[in-house]
Amino acid sequence: MESKILKPQTAPASPLDEKQDKHPFLIALGERLKSLRARKGITRKALSQAAAVSERHLANLEYGTGNASVLVLLQISQALDSPLSALLGDVTTSSPEWLMIRSMLETQDDKTLTQVRLGIEQLIGQTQGTQDRELRFALIGLRGAGKSSLGAQLAKNIGFQFIELAKHIEILAGCSTAEIQALYGINAYRRYERRALEEVLASQSKVIIATPGGLVSDTGTFKLALDRCHTIWLKASPEDHMNRVVAQGDLRPMTASKEAMDDLKGILAGRAAFYSKANFCLETSDQNFDESLTILTQWVHEVIDRSSLS
């Protein structure tokens, strides 16, 4: 009869050692799961049955050693009658006050939410009046909307400084925007973008700023532009955006034209709600360059005139 070879067992790791081996996110996820379950007064066994997830898997999750698919986390959150974001660490689910504020606001329309945001800013002392904007004008919108061409001519006409923020970013970084993203990643680029905007705002009081199309991707940077500048959304049709980029000599969109156009439409749809926060919107597809410049100049002069009276 063949003998069975028993492998020596290693001593179990101490809780401290095990904790050090766990991923910090999984540890935090486990703590949030335990906290939510305790708040709801549900046993692990009851949660297992309600979520159709094994009790052992739940235990591993709470201990920080288990990983879970998004669908499993969704099943758990639904069984707990809590938003999935509560498990993922959303700060607006972290206290009773946050949760009550969420419940009041989640069914409100955008206009009401804007009024609430402005009221909160006033309450906590973050209100920015129009005087803080001085005579700074920020042009926002996707590439190909006319920010550089219209902005440069507008600044020349009214005697203001014109700054293309993308070039200021490159000066700060010492390389092109494409190289920043390739070498350091999009998050590093966003930090340079924020720093460049802060420097321009600190040094200029009468300026036309052409901002990168993705400025709205960082909420803090975009809010800084809204608070400290009179903002203008230069809006164009997807076809005009594409044609103008190609006319500038960038033929990359034509390498996969249908996919590129679909992507462009998706980006416009995703950013439209942010761009629409601007103080003024100019449809540059509706008229030629000179007509757009005339409308834009007229609006800027109206702002300047109001500023001189205040």
C-alpha cells in the first residue's frame, strides 16, 4: 500500500501580516460592507440568502481577502437596499446627512440643482460674484469650434491679451500636450491644465482664454473657469468639428471616419451638459466666421459695459 506523503504545514500568518498582504481598496470595501450590514441590522446569513451570494464569499469580502465582480456587488447593494456607490466609497453615502441630501436631490431637475449649488456656495462662503471674474473671458467647447481663430481675433479687436491654454500647459511641462499624456498619463495632464489656468487667472485681468476641449473633464478646474471667467460655449455640429480639424491638417480622424464620427458625437453628447453651464452659447455652425465674430464681440462689449457701470 502506497504511503501518503504529508507536506509540512506552515504556521498561519498573523492578522497583521494578512492585513499587509491585502489590497487597501478591498480592506476598505470590506469595512463598508460590514458597516452597511450592521446599519441595516442584517446577519451575514440573511444577506447571503437575499443577495444569492455564498456566505463564505461574503465573509471573504468583509475580511478584505475576497474580490467580487460588479454584478455581485450590485446584488449585495440591492439586497441591502443601498446604492452601489455606498459600497464603492462614495462620500455622499458616508453619513445620514449626506444620504438625506441625496434623497432630496436625486429627483430634481438640473435647474433646481443649479439653484441648490449656488445656495450651498453662499452658505459655506464660496460664492464668486461677477466682480471676481473681472474681464476674463474663457472660450470652451470641442476642438474645431473656433476657439483659437475667433478668440485671437476677438482679443485683437478689443485690445485684450489672448492666451491659448494648451500652449501655456506645454510651457509649464516643457513638452507637448501629447507627450505629457504619453509619458505621464491623463491625470498628470489634468494637473498641468489646472495649474496653467490658475497661473493665467492670477496674472491676467483682461484676457481671452481659449481652453482645451477636455477642460470640463475635471470638475474642479471647470468650476474654477466658471467662477473666475465669463464663459462662452462655442458650439458646432459634429460634421463641422470634424471638417475643421481636418482642414487644420490633422488627417487622423479620416483613418477610421465612421468610428471617429461616432466617437465625436459621443463626446459631444457627454460634455454638452457641462458646456451648457457657460454664460453664453454661440452656434458657430449657423453663420460664417465674420458673423460669428460680430455676435461674439457684441456680447463681450455688453459684459464690459455692464462691468464699467458696477
